[in-house]
Amino acid sequence: MLSENEINRVLVVTAHPDDVDFAAAGSIARFTDRGAEVVYCVVTDGDAGGFDRELDNGGMAQLRRTEQSEAAKAVGVSDLRFLGYRDGSVVQSLDLRRDISRVIRQVKPDLVITHTPERNYRFIAPSHPDHRAVGGSALDAVYPDARNPYAFPSLLLEEGLEAWTVREVWLSGGTTPDHHVDITETFDRKLAALRAHVSQVGHVDGFEEFVRTRFSQFSREAGLGENRYAEAFQRVSTV
């Protein structure tokens, strides 16, 4: 498995705006603080989400792209790539594998962070069908697609994108995490990133307390102690 100092480029592949901030914004801030390059690939524009707003004709999608861009600034990320799939309709497909493989070959990450493709029976939110479809497609893009020069040949022949081997994947939202990142020092920036998603969390009473409770629980489960915060992942070696 990679050591933290071996991770210089990170690609985060998520289904919706805000997914990265719930799962990994504290870890992302740690990466950018030490100079690692981080890119977000967001599969949908989140157009099916939002509360207390009547937006159509692309209004919600534009709002959520803007919110994600503002959230990214809080943790030092400026490179965001939106694939434009319809929120709530994502399926694991060859098209999605190709589109994620394209971004992998463009970014050349050491690490990919994405959703677990498995259903979580302890806490249902990570099991959104878009999450599972994106996680499965991202894993397929990591292996075998992005590293195989014969997969999606137009990526090489028409776009000039050479094959790339991702060295490790971190999965969020699963029931068997084996890697915890202490985000105590970057927790305030995680909160700032989450608060940028006003359309999603602005109506939630006690939202900050919910976030503190959830990520302090991860810290206790990891044995990091009280009054600390952690994000939890399952590490997948790909080499």
C-alpha cells in the first residue's frame, strides 16, 4: 500500500456534488496542504437534489455545480470535471467506464477515491444507486480499462491518452473500513466545504452536530481517542 508521501496526484470520482465533502474533504485538505494535486470528477450535476427551491431549466444543476466549486475552494481544489449524467439515473455502463477512464488517463493519479459499490446495511445514505453505479464503474475504469491500451481504443488513437495504472483506490461508505485519516486539524475546512452546499444542508437543523458526531465516531472506532475526527475508507491495492 502507498504511504502518504507517495501520493502526489489524487482523483476523486463521485456521483453528486457534495459527495466528496461528506466522504473525504478533510483528507483532501491534508493532501492539498502538503502540495498534492487533487482533481474532482463529478458524474452528475445533482439536478434531482435540493430543498425549498423551485428551479428548472438547468437551474438546480447550475446551482449545485457552483456550490461544489465553492466547497472545493475551502479545501484547496480548483480542478473540477463534471460529466453531465442525469442525477438519479446513473447505471454501471461501458459509457461511464470510458468517461472515467478518460479522466484517469488525463490526470494520471496515484490514488483514486470513490464510492463503495456495495450496499451498506448499517447506514443507508451511502447506498444511493448512483453511488453504487459510480463506484463500480470507477473500479472497472481503474482495472482493467484505464491501464489497458486496447480498452476504448479511441482514447489512445483519437485523443492521444496513454494507458495509466492507478496504484491504489480508497472506497468510502462501506461497512468494513480499514484505513482512517485523522482530520482533526482540517475538520473546520470540511465543515466549511459542507456548508457551501446550501441547497442540500441549509435546511437541516443540527447539521454541524450531526457531522461532528459521525466523524468523531469514526475516530473512536479507529482508536484515535476522544475529541478527534476521522474519515474512514477501505483501501484497495491495484498492483
